[in-house]
Amino acid sequence: MNIMNVDYDGLIPNNVDLGKDVRVKKALEKWHPGFIDWWFDMGPEGFQASDVYLRTAVSVDPKGWAKFDYVKMPEYKWGVLLAPQVEDRKIPFGVHKGEKAWQEVPGEYRAMLRRLIVIQGDTEPASVEQQRYLGKTAPSLYDLRNVFQVNVEEGRHLWAMVYLLQKYFGADGREEAEALLQRRSGHPDTPRMLGAFNEKTPDWLSFFMFTFFTDRDGKMQLEALSQSGFDPLSRTTRFMLTEEAHHMFVGETGIARTIERTCEAMKTAGITDPNDKAAIRKLGVIDLPTVQKKANLHFSLSLDLFGNEISTNAANAFHAGLKGRYREDKLDDDHQLEKGTYPVLRLVDGAIVKQDTPALSALNMRLRDDYVADCNAGVARWNRVIEKYGVPFQIKLPNVAFHRHIGEFASIHADFDGKLLSDTEWEKRKGEWLPDDDDRQYIESLMRSEFTPGKYAGWISAPKVGIDNKPGDFEYVKIHE
Ligand code: BYC
């Protein structure tokens, strides 16, 4: 079968010759009804009968892999798509560097590999669950379509991980695949595995921040997994990254459009002080200090997703050749890291200091530093919108010690700049940096749907271009309830 083209005949579109792989095909077909039940129970509330203008992957050819059309979400073609196999690919790092990439699970690393795949898989349905209620307050049909696009693709990413579990991990893979449908974001007894995926995404500002910050963690982790010596994981995550780019686009432009509308409204009203919250909120837009607070919250929650500063898990996964660094193939070193150090911010005797640490143990931090640089580039693009309006305000990212729940800084409190605070000071001052009840209520009050084609809620501006170059008044979702 041509790897570029997808077999659309069966229940599960795929480019892995599922038709010939009876065991895996059966396992996936058995898993499918549970997935659909989960989608109805935990996927977008309402709109399941609506026609949504969605992108579906129909090929893995970088030049034209997707087609756009109206689809009812439950009928979306979730499938299994792997980037083309690189001929004669070698394991690019770790102790097996230079050996032939694995096409089957290396027995000695089975448990470690399964854990990485399960954690990755768990985040995908979790985010759909978190975004379940956003539809009814969407600021436009364009945005409504975008959240649904993100949701169906996260669903497909779950399929991608489930395929790996079913194909390569036998009975325990099947059990893990079932468990991925059982855990629930925020559930007191059966929560999702990583902290940020148990938080709420209660409003559209949170959604845009989530897709900017948390999906960007997704990008970094997928990039690291795409370097894997286990070739099926590498190929799967490489194709997932193609879809992931749109999710970050939704977040980045969502916040940029929010900021733009605020600056525009301030200008029209002649308000020059960006901190005059009361006056700005009277205009029905989101003041920039509140945007900053939301950024602080989502950035700090996403930093937690990189794990501990010093991690033997990360060192073992790299050493084994399972999880590499960001763009490992572009780095110029020995790709083994048995020697050498990496500077890591640590808590030493009550102070935050940079400490040289064995490079292998510091891999989570290396990935996190690359992540922070990537976030900063996006934040700079937001600031350019603010500058364009001459508003004296800049969005900044807080210190990595701020508001942490995983790693060294989980045990202390720090302010925005990383200055340590006592528990009492933190309680007294945290509202300066994190959204408080007043901010939440204000944002909530703006969350009213706007479903007229071409119209946008008053707190956000229209996008510069439509999806698939559609005109401004295109009906991205035909709502039939
Ligand atoms: N929450 O050795 P350490 C995405 C646990 S997002 C709870 O530092 P490690 C997406 C850890 O499990 C990307 N527990 O951990 C985005 C370990 O437990 P055990 C998702 C945590 O393994 C938006 C212990 O603490 N993909 O795709 O080096 C929408 C020791 O920690 C947390 C991946 O994450 C936490 N935050 O690093 C949709 C890739 N952090 O083993 C999708 C796969 C740590 O002692 N995962 N712990 O019981 C990994 O690479 C790593 O497991 C982690 C953690 C980076 C998550």
C-alpha cells in the first residue's frame, strides 16, 4: 500500500495496512464503540448533530495531507496515520546510538516505553474533557469550529497512542487502552495522570492560554518522542506534530485577537492607562493585567508537565534511546551525554541558584528551557500587537519558581520575579499574579455565544484570514440541535 494514501474503506482509516493485520484490526474495532461512548459522554456537549467544517487527514504527504468538509463530529474519520518510514533509520542517541532503529519493542525497555506512550495517550482525551463545555459560549462560529477541530484531532491522537499499545504491547496494551477511556479529567478517584490535565478550562481565555502553553508542551514532548529509536513511535508522533501546529495557532491568535480588541477599544475610548481595570472593563473587553494573570497561571501549570529538575526517568529514557531532546537530530554533540553538565535552576539553602548538573539527569530541564524560549517568542508576537496601539504594557512570563506544584519549587512560594515569599505573604499577595474571584466573574460575564456567521463577541476581534481561506461570513458550523 502507498504509505502516503490512507485506506478509507474500513471503519478505521489508516496507512498501516490494517486490513492485513487481523489481530490489531479486531482489537481496534473492539475498542472503537467504547471510544464513541466516551466521545458522547465526555466530548463536546451539544453540537454532536451539527455540521462542522473540519479538516480530516487523508494522507501524510506534507504538501497536501488534509481535506476540509462539513462533518458531524461523531462521524469524523479518526484513524491511524504514521509519517513515512525513513529508510535505514538509525537510533539517533543514547547507548544504542547508530544501531538500526527498532521496528519491534526492545524487550528490556518494554515497561519504560509503555509508560511514555500511556502518559502521552492520557493527555489527549483529558484535554477534550477539559474543553467539553466551551461550545455554548463560543465567541463566533469560527472559534466554535476551531475548538471542535482541536477536539477531534486530540481524539485522533488518542487513537494514535492506542494503536501503538494494541499493536506492540499485547494484553497489557489492551488493558491500558481501556484505562485511557476510563480515567476522567478532574475526577477525585480516577483523575488523568498529569496535573495540568485535571484543571478546568472554564472560559475561552483559558482555552486560548491552554492551547498556547499546554499544547506547546505537547509539541515539545512529541518532538522529543519523534526522535525515538522505537521507529513506530517516532513515525506516529512526527505526523501528530503536523496537526499540533494548528492547535498552537488557535491559542496564539486567540490571545492576539483578544489583546487587539482590548487595545482598539481603549484607543477609541481614549483610555491610556492599561491598569485602569474599572474603566477598561466598562468597555466589555479584557484588560491586559488580567490577560497577564491568565498567562501566569497557564505557564506555571504547563511547566509542571516537564517533571522534576533532576530525573532518573528522563536519564534512563534517553540512555535507552527512547526519548530524545528537542531537535536531537540538529544538535551537534556526542548524543550520549555520559559526560558534561547542564545548568539547572535549583533550590539550595532557601535560595534559587543555577547549578551545573550531569547533563543526563537534567534532560527535563533542557526540554523545559527550549519550551520557555519557544513561549517567549510567541509572547513577543503578542507584545507587538500591544505596541502597535502604543499601549504602555508588555506581557511577560513569570520566573520558573512561581506557582509550582512539581519539582524543587513545589515546596516554596515565590513571587513573579522568583523572590521567595512566606506562606502568609503568598496568601496575601497571590491575587496580584493569579486570577482572583473578581477576574473570574468578569471573564465569565463576557462568555456569551455569538453564532451569527461573520460576527464576533465584543471582547475579541475577527481573525485576519478564514480557515481554508473562507470568506468572513462563512458558516463554519451549521448548528442543528
Ligand atoms: N504530574 O522523574 P520525574 C500533550 C511524576 S502534553 C503528575 O521528574 P519524568 C497535550 C512522574 O510520573 C505532553 N506526576 O518524571 C497537550 C514520576 O512518577 P513515577 C504529554 C508527575 O518521567 C495539550 C515522578 O513524578 N506527553 O501532548 O522524568 C493537549 C518522578 O518524576 C508530573 C508527555 O508528557 C506531573 N506533572 O517526567 C493535548 C510525554 N511530573 O514514575 C495533549 C511522556 C512528574 O515515579 N511523558 N510526575 O511513578 C514523559 O516524558 C514524562 O513522564 C514526564 C515526567 C515529562 C511527564
